[in-house]
Amino acid sequence: MSILAIDQPGRSVLMMGNEAIARGAIEAGVDFSTAYPGTPSSEIMESLARVAEHFGFYAEWSTNEMVALEAAAAASLSGLRAIVAMKQNGVNVCSDFLLTVNLSGTKGGLVFVVGDDPSAISSSNEQDSRNFARFADLPLLEPATFQEAKDMTRWAFELSERVGLPCMIRSVTRLSHSRGNVKLAEIPQRSRSARFEGSYIAGVFVPIKHAELHQKLEQAREEFEGSEFNWYVGREGARFVIVTSGSGWLYSREAVAALGLDEEVGILKIGTTWPLPERFIVDHLRQATEVLIVEEVDPFLEQNIKILLAEQAKTLGPIEVYGARSGHLPAFGDINQDKVARALADIRGLEYRARDEQYAKRAGELALTYVPPRLPTFCPGCPHRASLWAIKAALKLDGRDGFVAGDIGCYSLGVGPAGFWQLKTLHCMGAGIGLANGFGQLGQFAFDQPVVAVCGDSTFFHAAIPGLINARFNNSNVLMVVLDNGGTAMTGFQPHPGSGTDALGRPAPVVEIEAICKAIGVEVRVRDPFEVDRAIEELYDMLQDGGAKVMVFRRKCFLVESREKAKPRVFVDPEKCIGDECGCARFCSRVFNCPGIIWDQEAKRAKIDEVVCTGCGVCATLCPQGAIVVEEG
Amino acid sequence: MALEKDPLNLIITGVGGQGNVLASHIVASAGIREGLYVTVGETYGTSQRGGAVMSHVRFSFQAQCSPLIPEGQADIVVGLEPMEALRVITAFGNPKTKIIVSPRPIYPIGVLSGQAKYPPVEEVLGKLADLVDTVQVVKTTEDGDTPLAANVLMMGALAGSGLVPIPIGSFEEAMREILSPRDLETNLRAFRKGVEAIRTG
């Protein structure tokens, strides 16, 4: 049974931040849920989908974040409780609707969860989505613990219903993808019935609606003044106060303890960060003369607090504010206890040393000079390695200095050695084909480099179709290569419109990529990238005349494939491999870069590491001596 | 109840694909069964694809900890791969740290392509021993084990070592709840093998 379905109020369980958010929705009696996968937010929908049938609510993986938000809003407008989840980049995709649904307002609780990724651990940017709450005038909550992730989500539905606006929750990677204690509460029995009444129109009497929106936000502020998600710890009337939100709370508490400053430094933890609970904050800063703001990425809280302090200057007197603007904490990357402790020590004139100086020096030298870097790479058996090899070979054969415009997915690793450094641009979902449209129109400026746009299957449905239509319409010289591995692999293989299953694992209609391409009117071929020679030949062929074309490289993600079938045994025939005498420059281990192939230093021959190898056998087709043998398992 | 040191900080490290997340999930769930606050910080996403991964697991009877262990504050490190254990020690180790490590190397692609060197494993283990209190080596791939269960075998070694205040029974209970019935038996076997391995040294 899923941990989400445990009906034992009061029991403490281990939950991932994302599971806690999903459980909060269930404890609020959620009726409708949508999401597009994206690290660090994906497990919210994965968790919800697992128990959707059990609790009788609706769950879908939407084609992109725009549709996800709109569909969830429709449920809200029909009186239901709905949740939508996405990563930070997804907010950009759905922002057009977000900045109009705020004006039309909503009815049933609509909770909009964003998983931000400070340090861009698995992202192409580290934007701070809290700015969207201020931009769109929407109430914003920032959970600091696993317990709060659950409790805030449950409460957000109620708040949304009371103010008639979507309520935004901002999680971050270090909460969404960490696990901790969560005490369960009751799961309500809901009788659900949806009905649409009245009208929700953003585009008429906009200034009046905008003024109403500000009033609703004031109503949210009033609720925030007494919120249980805001608290103060430390001595009453402390002169030095840390003001923090989200992940900053635990780091701040530990940093204060590590420096032994519990008696002198108070911590004001704000869970409701837009609009700010102004009276609550002012009340706790009456004696303060110095404030350190601790938060992740932008100085969002810092700027809003500074505005408040300026407005309250007569009441509060001068207060020195430290944070990102003063340079004590970074406005980029993630934070941790060490960073907060160093900032605190610096301001207070103390010394913070994490460990013995000599030891740290020795360890640091070892890290730099002895420990080899371990960059992420394609899994053994990954079809992308073969696809990018074929693209590289075809472009080389072509000889006109062609290049690849990249897109978002596992294959983004093609910016580095895993994919032979093939991707030369990398931005956001759909940007590969979009950029290629422009490159493909530069012929009149003596531009003669062929352009290949790569994109994954899920990305194709999400954001690439308008770009392809544009290429056809304006006759751009673009070769689009769809790397179709059957699912949204990067984020955990969630289904998409081409997968044949829905979020609950039930059969679903298949939307065919090649049928869409044909309907657009471009030439489309479908090939297996593991037939490497043929793949190279046909890509080369397609590069030779102009216009928009699509090659679909279709082969299932090997992580999934290997769960479904027995693993063949792959080994090097020591009689046939002639080592460095071959002239292949150790192609299989050194050039093809598969971690399943190692070099046996003693035998001076290639060797398959059977623990790592997944048995895909593509190396066997590439070895010039035919020395690699595949034995079906 | 009290811990000798609170919080107790454990790092499980390895290479993406070795099953770090399941290992940390098991030990953390077992900890919660013992009434502890447990926090697990994970690395996911791109680093999952053959990159260096680590899970920070923090136990406390006092309060919920932050998900990241501060520099030099690891009490115990479980290494599913020797070089990754060393990488973790350079950032989080101290002279009191205790290590349980599998000696089986997995070569980074930079090493395979000849740009970086992977020194002999014995030497890597020596460097570890120089920096920490104890290093216990546990073999994970003898006599045709399913290599995928190495993560669980190492959790058995951790449970058997007595370094975390969690009885072996709690680990097994946690596994029964987390794992699918299909995978349970194989994993319990690997776990018990790990318990055995650390006890016989």
C-alpha cells in the first residue's frame, strides 16, 4: 500500500517533501490533480496517481504546464478542489494563464505547487518562482519542514476558497527531494459534485478586476497575520534577529546552535511570504537593531522586508539588514548550515571553523589532485549514446561544420563528453527547434552550416510542435531529430501522449509523433539508433537538401527495457580484440564512452564490466574487429 | 532515549544507478520506527545518471534536522564504491568518522577515456584509513550475487556493525513495508549477507 493511503491519524511516517505535499492535498479532500513532470516536483503527481483510484479523485499527467494549470482551474471553477504541480520552468510556460486567472478569480480551492531548484541541480536555470506570486498578486506559502509541507498544502485549499484566488506553494529541491518525519491526520470523506455557474472573465473591466485582486490579497494578508506557519524562537526582544523562510529555517536554527548564539540571536520564521504579515513582523522586530535574512536564491524576502522597514522607519528606528545585498549570503545557488554560520560569524565578529584547518587542507588537496571527477553520463544501454554518435558521424561526413541545437531531457547530457559534446545550444523546453528555425533561415547571409535540432518525445508534445509548424510554414532548413525513448525518462519515465498509458497506468490512446509530422507536411523517417550505420547514412542523406525534415530515432529507454526482459551476456573475445594494434584508438572504452566497457590494463584488451553492462549490444555493432560477442540471455 | 552524539550523521554514497535512494530509505524508515527524528537529503536528477551520488541521513531524538550535513560532520560513511567514499570524506570526514566500504570500483568515463586516473583500490583504501577512525571493507559481489542488491547488502553491514542505534529487526520491518513482495526475498537475503559479512569481518 502507498504511504499516501495510510489511514492512521497520529502516526509518524517517513515522507519525501513531495509526498507530504500530495498527502496534504489528500487530507484536504482533493478532487482533481494535474502536473507535468519536472525535477524536483515530479513525485507529487506520481504519489497522487498511485492512490487516485483508491480515493476516487482525478489525476493526469498533462501535456505541458499550461494545460495542467488550465485543466485544474476548470475543476476549481466548477467548485472542486484542485492541485497542479510543476518545476520552476513550468511556471514560465503557464504564466500567461496565471496572469489572467488571477483576475477572473477561482471558486473551489486551487493550489499551485512549484518546485524550485536552487543550484539548478537538475535544471537549466535556478529562477526564483516566488517572484511570480508578487507579479501575479497571488498568496504564497513556503514550507520549511516535511510536516509543514503537508499541513500548508491542506490549509492552502481553504485559503484559496476564502479569497477566491489560486494559492501558490513554493517548495525547493532540498525539501521536495528530502525525507523526514510527518505526522498523519485524518482523511475526509468527500461527496463530490461539479457544476459550472456564473462567469469567470479576465479581459473585461480589467482595471476594476485588478483593484479587486489587490483587495483579495489584503484579505490573504489579514489571514497571514495570525498564521500558525509564522513563528519566533529565541529570547524576547533580541537585538539580532534572523528572518528566514522555507529551507532557511532549519539551516538558521542549526547555525545559531553551532555558534552557541541561542541566547543572543532570535529567529523569525515566515511561512506566508507574500503578502507579508506586516504587523506580525513589525511586532517581532521592535527591539531589533540588526537583521540577517536567510532564504534560497533571490533576495525576495529581503527586498520585501526592506520595504516594510522603510515604511515603518519611525516606529522601528534604524535597522541594519544583512543578506544577499550585503554580500553575506549568495543570491545564487543553494544554501546550507555552513553558509549561514559563516555569514552569522562574519557579522558578529566570531570565528566559524567547520573542522581542523590542517585536516581540511589535506582533505581539500586530495579532492583536487587524487579523486577523479565523476560526471553524469548516459546509462549503459542508453539509446541516446548511439543517437548522438550517429548525429556526430553524419555531421562529420557532411563536412560543412554542422551543429546541434539542444533541448531538455536526458539527452541534454550531450553538452558534455557523454554525448560527444554535440549539443551547442541548451535553453528550455522546445528551444532546440525554435532556434533551429532561425539558424535555418540564414542562407542569405552566407550561412551554410547544417542545423540539427534534437528533442525528446515528451518535449515534442510539450513545446516543439509549434516550432516544427513554423519551420514548415516558413520553409526553414532544419533537420529535427526526435529521440523517442517511450516516456519522460529524465524525471522517472512518466507517460506522455505517445506512451499508450495514462498517469494511473491504464491504457490510453497513442498520439503518434510521425503522424503529426506527416500532417504538418514534412518528410519523416523512423529508425532504430542501434542500427548505427544505417542511422548515420540516412541522417547524412537528409542533410543533403533543404527544407524541414524529421528523423525519429525510436528505441525504448534501457532502464525500462531491462526491467522487462532478460539481460544478454556481452563479452570481449580475447582472440579477436587486438588491443592497441587495432588502430581503433580503444574505440569502445575510450571513445564510445559507455561505462560498461573498461580497459584491462594487464591483458591490454577491452573488457566488459558485467556488473555495469546492461547487455544492449550496440558496442558489438561498432567494434571494427567484431570482437564483442552478445549472447542472448 | 538519547544518542551518544545528537544528531548522528550518516552518509551513504555511490554511483548513480547503484541504489543509494533505496538504501537511505531503508535505514531512515527503520530509524523512524525507533522513535527518532530522521532527515534524508538526496541527490536526484542528472547526477542519477552515472554521476557521484550521496544521501545524507541524520538521526536525532531532539528535533528535525536540515537535509544537509555540514562540512566535516559525518559520523558514519557507507561507501557503495571506494572512490566515492573518499570523495565524501574529503568534504565531510573528520578523524572520528567510521567507514564501511565496498572495494569494487566503478570507473568514471573520464578515467575510461584516459583523461583522469583511478589509482589502485588498495591505495584508495589506504588514503581513507589515513583520514578517519576506522575503515571496514565489505565485499558485495562474490559468487555471482545480483549486483543490484549491493546497496541492500551494505545496509545489512551497517545494521550488523551496531554503528546506528537501530536493531536489525527494525531494518527488516522497514524493508517489508518499502519493498514490493516480488523483490523482498532477494533483498532480505542480500541484507542478511551484509549482516553476516560485517560480523565475521
